[in-house]
Amino acid sequence: MPGADEIAALFTRSTGEYLFARWGRPIVPVVFGVDAATLATVKGAVEAVVVLAGHKMAETDPELGANLMVFFFRDWQELLEVPNLDHMIDGLQDLVARLDDQGANQYRVFRFDPEGAIRACFSFVRMDAALDEVPAETIALSQAVQMMLLWSDQAFAERSPLAVARGVTVLRPDIAAVIRAAYDPVMPAVAQDMSHALRLAARVGGA
């Protein structure tokens, strides 16, 4: 299981600041751009990670309706045609231009409540040639894991949060343990001090 330094790295941004946040409300997912089978796969992956965390899902969010929006598409420019998305995401046009220039195939935008806990997440997945070769179950589980916490922008740059066990793609046990510990009711929903990683490590080690 990961130690405090490894856990701290998961929430330390490229700018050097430690920043942790988890969801402060039940998660209500909605998925765009997929067929019925893939929709069920994505929602199933989200539910599995939510259950792992000991968190909750709901039918509707009283403020937003849906608070986890997952978009699948072929071209970043398609996002500019989504009704009202520019009202929900500030600077959408500039963001699309930047991601297009970078050739990115995924990106997430989080929104936070006044206390700093996650209140919404917009997850964008551009199905390029590389992702076309990846099973839908793998993409869905990866997206579910990455929206569950405010991970560092470098957390999974070199190593995926997933692994293959007996031919089946699963969540890495160390990442699963961190998610469970992060949602322990006695832990804060938001943290900006690296001592938080020590508390997570103690819970991971004692699990």
C-alpha cells in the first residue's frame, strides 16, 4: 500500500501546492454522445467507484439537476455547439482552442461549493485513434476514478490508475485504498496541507 509520500504526490499539483477535494453531495451522472450500451457501461463504472468510496448517488441534484456530465465526441469543436455549455464553463472557446492545439483526448473541469468540496464535474473524452482501441469498460472506469477526487494534474501522467488482472481491467488496489480512505467520514472534504496525506496513509495502512 502507498505511503504518505506517494499519497502526497497524488494531490500535489505541478505548481507545488497540495490540494485535495472530494464530493460534498450525492453524484448524479448524465452521459452525452454514446449509445445505450455504452451509457449503461459508464453509469455502471461510476456507481462501482461511488460504492467503493462509500459515497452516494442520486436521481437528481436539487441545484443542478445533473452534477457529473460526461461528454464523448470526435472533435473538440463539437463542444462549442452544445447548448448553454458556454454558460456553465467560463472561457469555453479558449479552452477548446487550447485542447485542440495540444491534441488532447480528455479533460475535466471541476466546480466547487463555498467550502471547497466538489459540487460538479464536466468530463470530456475525445475519441481519437488511440481511444478507439480501448474497450469502453476501461475508458468508463478510468473516467469514473478521475472524477471521484481532485487528483493532481500529474497523478496519472506516468502510470494509469487501472491495472489488468487475469485479463480483466480493474482499479489498482493502492488507488482503491486511497479513494476509500479519502471518503472516510472523519476525514475532511477539502485539504490544502500535506499533513492530510499522513492521515490518509494511516487509514490506508490500517485498512
